[in-house]
Amino acid sequence: MPKSPNRINPLGDTERLRVRQSYVLEQMVKRGFIKEKDAKKAKDALLFSAVSDKRSLMLAPYFLNAVKADLLPKVGEEAIRQGGIKVYSTIDIAMQKSAEQALSEGLRVIDKRAGYRGPLLRPDLEQQKVLEKELEAFKKHAFLETQVKKKVWNLAKLSKNKKDLPGAIRNIGLLTPKNGLVIGAQVEKINDARSEAIIDVGSSRIDMPFSSLSWAKKPALRKVSEVLKSGDIILVKLHDVQGKMWASLEQEPLINGGLVSLDVKTGSVLAMVGGDDFAKSPFNRITQAKRQPGSGIKPIIYAKAIDDGKATSRSIITDAPRAFFDPGTQEFWRPRNHTNKFLGDITFRRCLRSSINLCTITLLEMIGLDRFLSLSKDLGLATELTPYPRNLTIALGSAESFPINVANAMRILPNGGLYSPYYLINGYKLRTNEEHRIEKEATRAILRPESAFIITNILQEVISYSNKERYLSKVQCEIAGKTGTTNNARSVWFTGYSPKVLTLVFVGYDDNRSVGSDEWGVTTAFPIWASYMNDLPIHHQRMYFEEPPGIEWRTYEAAIPQGLDANGEIEKRLIREPFILGSAPDDTNTGTMMQDSFDQSAFAP
């Protein structure tokens, strides 16, 4: 650390810094702390090679905070304060990095759909004079040495220090450019004739083409000068850093969310991202936010209906206007579907896959409200902090839950109906070298494995018809999932799983306002979920959901909506339907042939 850092700033006065550095190194040699060759090596090192944004050094901050909270009752606050505890956590570092990148990029994409909110700083005349003088002086000091020329500056914090721009500029961080890096930069020039802006990133000037900022204005941007002006401090993303580097326009998202990934068998937390930026908000939206899961909770109800023998995947359920008598409120309730349309008699399979509200409420009535409330407690959904009301609206996910509890409850589907609490710590070692292993709670059978398998088989179709080629091109294993969208799209979800990994993504504003009238789980949370799952090497190999021994299969004909064969008749396909042994209908062609299996079901809420 330099003496008097207010006077000898590493990025403000390199000559005085070098003098101070030389003095300190000579004193270290004189007093025997280092050898002369070490001092020479240190003097020859680049001054600015280690200057970076502190956030780049933070790994899994939301996860680490959750670990600390989990550790606190086990060792006490004093032991944590003193430090020296070695914790054996469940995190997978590669998966964590993929999760952080997927959530960050996904939230930016969603946020851009609302348009550009403006530059970080649009300087007035006085501020512009200061910026020109101080930024030019900074360049002369910071980008002299060969390797430093390959770095770029980050001006993102200038807007927070408008009253002391010279001080803020002297503390600008330098970063090594890489594809996808988001930095603060300055607009040097606007060229509407060429439909581009020239961006100053410190060590060089790069282009920002019109196509990269066309999202900034709705309904359509006509020229660059409509949104940017020369001198603006803006956020940009870097591209093609090894070639002719260029930039695209960015902004910090206002929308937020979280992602959690669990080991299907054990419940160990493999990755956790509790928000877009821990430095701005350490509030963990995965473990601390109470949100309505919406339709994301429906698979549990359908699984319970099959498990109790109330229905099979081939059962016909009527989707029609109806008033339900709610035993909790003692009132009649007339719910509707998200499309405001009714489909009549449809199969259990289509009801779940297309997320039909009235069918789900009908099934909850068949199960019994109290039985489902008991199940919710067994799954860790209904707790003291998140109690479930005794009314029928819980069928549509009206009761608040912590996202991590929703994820862990859904784990019973790929885990053969078995439940166990999630966990973040395998063990820890105190400063005294005393080791402790965390005792895991025993798994409990909540559903028959056959019931869980049948629901998984249905939810596989949600993935199959949600543009898998576009989002999941690397995935070679079986995969299933379910969307979730609450009223007015205040919370949007996607929970999905492979035979090994279950991942939940939640997206929403912290003030619980609507994400947007045209936003659904499939348009917001699903792309983030798919980007992450597609990136995991474990999914790049063949894996299949384990079929329990008590399953029997039957074959049915299903119509393809709007599909006609060569004779002008409705086109048909054969589908195989799983049943719990002994529950399949005797006649494979019983009931009306349904337009049942080939609609775009993933676009249900």
C-alpha cells in the first residue's frame, strides 16, 4: 500500500508511486524480508497488471453467504468471526460459473425488451471539461506499458462520483478484455451517416454498429443520435477481442431473479445465484424471497392424483366454465384459464402439459384440500414462514414459498418419489482441527416411483415442443420441465431436470410489479434455464430417466392439430402411455381420440 494514498494514487501519479515502491523494496532487502533479485523482479513488474474490478474476484457470494448462515447455529458467531474454519461445501465450481453467466446474460436480455433508460452519465459542459482533461491524463499514466495497452478501462462508477470526477477517474479499474465483458466506456463520436458510434475504451477506440443498439428505442430506432451523444458514459459489452474488437450497447438490468441447481439424488446444492449483483444487493432471492410459484407447483398436484388412484394419464377431465365451492373461504369461485378459452373434454396428460387451470382445481378437489396441505408440509413447501392457506387457489400456486423449497420439492419427480432436505455443507473443520461431518436426514418416500415417473414422462413433452433445437442443442439426455407464471406475471419460473440435475430459475422485480404483459415463464425463465442446462458437460451424454418395475405401457392414437394426411383426413400418430401396473384402461382405444400430444405446450404459463 502506498503511503498517503490520497496524494500518491497508483493511477494518478506513477512517478511518485515508483519512488515509493523503490524505497519500500529497498527497506525489505535491507531488513532481510526479501533478496535483491526479488526486489529487482518486483521493480520490473507492470504497475497496473493487478488492477481489476473486485467483483471479478468474488466467487459464488450468494452461496457463501448461505453457507455462513447454515454454519452459524452449528459453531456460533464467535468462531465464525475468528475465522480459520475449513468448510466442505457441495458447490460445483464449473456449474456455478455457468449459472452466474446464464442468469446475468438472461436478465440483460429481458431488461432490454423494455428499452434503453439512458447513459450512466451525460456530462454537462463543466463535467465534460473535467472528463476530457482527467481521462487524457489517466491514459498517459495507465496505458504506457506494453501489456497494459491490452487492457481496457471501466468507467462504470463515474456516475456515482459526479461531485469528485477527478478522484473517481484516478481510481478507474483496468480489466483484461474478453468476449462478453461489460464495462463502462465513453462515446467519443456519433456517426449517423455510417450508423455507428465510436467508443473509447481507454487503450483503443472501437466501433459500436447500429445493429448492436437497435433495441434501445421502441418501436424502432432510426439513428444512433436518438439515444446517444458524444461524451456519454455508457455500459458496453465487448466482442471479438482477439480480432477487430467492437462493442454493443448494454445497461444494468432492473429486473432480478435467481437460479439454483440441485443434485437429484442427494439434494446437495451444486450452484446458487441469488441475484444479478451481490455488491448491489446481497439479498438472496433463492433462499430469502417469498414468491408465488404459480403453475410451477401443478406437477405435484397431478402426481398426487395419480398416486392416490384418482386419475391416470389417460383420464378425461372436463375443461369448462364452472363455479367451485371453496371449503376454506366458504364462497364460490369462478376461475379462468390464462387464454380465457375452454377446451372441453381433454386428457390428464394435456391438462398438465398445457397447464390448464380448471383441470388442476378439479384434481385438487378430487385429492382433498387437507391431503394436499399435508403433502405440502411433507415437501417443505408449507412452513411457519410460508404457511399455505386452506383454499383452492393453492392449486394455481397462490401460496408463497422460498424458491429453493420449490426446487427441492420438485426433486421428488426425478428421484423416484423420494424426498430429503437440501443441504450446502458436507462437513467442517474447526481451528482446533476438530472435524465434523453433517448428518444427513434420511430420505422419505412421498410418492410411489411409478407416479413420479408418469409425471416426468408428461413433462418431457414440455421440453420437446419448446424449441429444443434452438436452446438445448448440446443436450443428449432425457430432460423434463415445467413453466410457472403468476397473475400479472409478477413472478415467472422454469423448473426442469435431467436424471442427474434439477435446476430452478426465477425471474421477477423486487417490488413484485409485473414483468410484462407479454412475458411468461417460457419467454423469460426458460431461456436462462436452457442456456445453463445446455452448458453442463454431464448433459452431453446419453442418460435416461429410470423406469420403475411397476410400469406398464399402452399404445394410443392421437390427432395432430391442424394436421391432414394425403386423403384430407385428420393425421394421426401413435403414442405410448405409461400407467401404474393394473391401472391402464382395458381398451387401448377407449374414449375420444384427442388432439392431445403435439401442440406447443411449452407456451402455457
